[in-house]
Amino acid sequence: MAPRSHDQGASYDKLTSNFEKHVGITLSEVSAGFARAEMKVSEQLGNRINTAHGGAIFTLADKAFANQDTV
């Protein structure tokens, strides 16, 4: 099954929680066994050494893993 891109249906929005929206996570592709989640790392998501906070990275990974089979 070919990946569906975000512009093929903003239906991915219903798969995104309020928290995920708050931190800026979006799904851009989802297919069986595959999901692409994206997040812009803002200053608020940084740690004290100005890199992405580990919690933000794991939240992004959790989003992708949780939605890889929701097609």
C-alpha cells in the first residue's frame, strides 16, 4: 500500500491529540507499517544546552510508532 500524504486528506488531524498539536507534531504520511511524524523544534522544546529535549524527541517517536497502522 502506498503512503498517503497529508494533502490527500487532512484526516490525520483526528489522529492527533491536543498535546501533540500543542508541541507542533503533525503526521505527513501513514501506511501499513509506516508513519512519518514531523515537529519543528521551537525554543520552548529545547533543553538547557539548546538542543531538542529528549522528552520532545520521544513524544515525536511515540506518535509515529502509534500511528503506523492506522490506515
